[in-house]
Amino acid sequence: MIKTDSILAKRIYAKEYRESDAAIIDKVVTVYAGLFKSVPTVPASGLETVIRELAARKPLPTDAFRQPDFYKDDGPLQKIIKEGWIEQLRK
């Protein structure tokens, strides 16, 4: 919503945070809109972080750290992209 309807996002931000300065509202919405990807993917660095946190609780094989993409399956995400589901969310 923040990328597709910035006017609504600005109104919501102004109301929820009781902000009346238009320059601040514009800046916040612009910055936050840039943080969100169009298609939500998991970067390798994110997987590495999860693997390290798991390793702190339970010993893992050293191969787990060398191949974080081994644990990643983009198949379901690619399927809904191909079917146009993500594009429908933007409408």
C-alpha cells in the first residue's frame, strides 16, 4: 500500500503518529517505500543469520554455513509470481 497509494500512506502516518509537518510525512513515506521490495525474497545474508542463530542453540555441520542457498526454495514464490498473484495485490 505504501508504494501503490502514497497519499493514503501519508494520511495514515499523519494520523497514527500525530504528525502535522508535511515535509516529515513525505520523507518518512518515501524512505519506507524504498525499503519494501516489490517481490519479497530472502537474501543469502538473511539465511546466514538464521543459520548462525540456530547454530548458537544446537551444533550444526560446518557445511550448513558454506551453502545457505541449500536451505532456500523459491519455487512457491516463483509460482505465485508466474500466476500473477503478486501483481494482483498491487491493484
